Amino acid sequence: MSDAPLLKLSGLEQVFDTKKGPVPAVGGVDLEVKPGKVLCLVGESGCGKTTTARAAAGLTRPTGGTVEFRGRSLADMDGAERAAYRRAVQYIHQDPYAALNPTRTVYSTLSAGLKRHGLVKNRTEARAKAAELLRLVELTPPESYLDSYPHQLSGGQRQRVNVARSLAMNPELLICDESTSMLDVSIRVSLLNTLGRLRDDLDVGFLFITHDLAVAKYFAWDGEIAVMYLGKVVEHGPTPEVIGNPQHPYTKALIGAVCEPDPDLARANRSAVQLRSAEIPSLTDLPAGCAFHPRCPAFEPGLCDAGEPSLAFAGAPGGGVSRPQRRRVSCHVVARDLGRGVPSAGRDAADLTLTFDAVPGSRRSAPEGKAEDPQTPRGAAWSA
């Protein structure tokens, strides 16, 4: 695989004009997605994840910054390049009930794009290709689904049809906008496993949006996580580092909010990070300095409210770098503590009650010296 990014967002900004004034939904996002890799965007509802995804998919024109696909800016593409981009980048919507046309059969839904882009010559080829797509997403036998209407399918089956439709164009990048949030847990895991196999077998890149850190950890263990808060990325790095040793207080709060079946561990997680406030600031009236400081447990007057922190690479304590710099954090306190050579406030990696088993379909092998148990679901548990 090439190290060149498949999708690159540089200084992406999206401002909406409202009666109450301009609303900066996205404020300067820099992200990259590489072929066959997963980038998870996580954060609370309303933090700008979907707006970022829509700009990346070319559905909206950003008010600032650039969106590049294979080094080519969307704004500079001609008609042919734009058509190729629309085929290569596909979008999976959140709601499986609203994403499908109720008047179209599954066959009609899957074949519409194939016919539009001239990928099939006749109805026989179109029907064969639609059946192949249904097998790919494990809707078998396909003959049982091709002539069905959306109202005849369950939520999980509808979402698999959505995935099959996105694969019809042989995409290089899939943008999944909370594509599992409306599904039952068992169906959710099954769909994530299907997407994981597509990632590894077809080398498809993913921009995966979720507010659930457990889902992000499960699906993007070999990829990266970018944590968004009020339109900006506050922490970005490899999934094992972000989940195993979170640096930003907001990331720690998100991890502490994950459901924990063990009551003792749940109490420990809740007591580890206590937010100062549950109220989210308005985008039309952002606080001075760090936007998270009214809620941040690590808030220091005169530091956090004095200026806006930059998203900078977080090296090892003392200024050294023990590995290539891949973690970026936007926090005054973290930057100061790392500069002084002391760990950031909060829990260390050894104190976290998380397990990191490999996920089905992942390229990551089992830990050295530990045999894999085929009867044990890999990556399904959040805590020990």
C-alpha cells in the first residue's frame, strides 16, 4: 500500500449563516485517510462529525480549506475527474429506514448506479452484479432479497443493502456516518465484521464516524482515531495510543462514559474523570481560550482561558520522542506537562481497565506468546 493519503482535509472550515449569526460548525480540521486504513471521527452529537464527512464526500462546499482526493483538490476537478471521484468515494448513511427509496426494489436500488455509470450492459448483467453484491454483504440467497421492497426487510438487512449499494461502484473510500448506531448490538457487531472483511480483502479506506468509543476501538484498532469537540480535533493518533493512554481531558471523559458491566470498574472509571459541567457551550458564543475549559477537570485560570491551544504533536515527557510522532493533542496543560517531563494529569495506561484483543478480519495478530482461542470473540469486550 502506498503511504500517500487517499483523502486529505487541510484547514477544513464550514460556517453556516443563521438568524443568530454565523455558526462555525467545523473550524480548521486537518486529517488524512490512507488506502486500506480506518480513520474514526468520534465525539458528542453536534461536534461537527457529519458536517466534516459531508464536505469530504463532496456533498457540501466548505467555506474554507481544501478537500483533496489522491492529491487533487475537489475545487480544481473537471467533469471527468469529478465523476471518477463520485464513483470512488461512497457514503453510507446513518438511518437505514430513510436511506432507501420505498418505491424501489433491492434490485432497482443496487442496479441504478451500475446503469448510470455504464458498468453493466443489460438487465441480465445488472441482476447478476446485484446478486454478487448481496453475497458480499452476506444477504443470501440473493434471490430472496432482489425483488423485495425496503418495508419487507429488517433494519440490519436494510443497512446491508446500503453497504451493498455503496460497493457497487468499486469504491476506494467508504464514509460511514454512524452506520451502526440504529442497529441492535448483535446485528451491529455482525455488520462491523462484514465491513472489516471488506477493508482487508478489498483494501478500502474508511472514514468512520461514531460517538461510541467502544465501536471505534473495535473497528479501528489498526487505524487512527480523531476526537472532535465543537468543530475542532482535540486529539488524534493511533487507536491503541488514544484508547490506551488518552491525553486530552475530553478523550478521558468519553472513555469514562463507556458502559462497563463490572460495577467496581464502572465506579472507578466515573471517579477518574469528573467534568466540571455537563453543559455544552453554544457555537454562536464560544468561550475564550480553550473551548473545553468550562467543562475541563484540568482547567487552570490564566492558562486555559488565555488563548486557544494548537493541535500539536505530543512527544515523550522531557521533550524526547520515543517513537515517530503520530499523536496530536490540543491542550495547554498537556503541552506544559510534557515540556516539563511529567505525565499528563489523569490515568496512566497501566491504570486503564481496557482490553485490546484483535478484531475479526484485522491485520493485527494475537499477542506474542498467547495462543488464540477460536471460541473467544476477539475484540468484543471493552474491559477485563
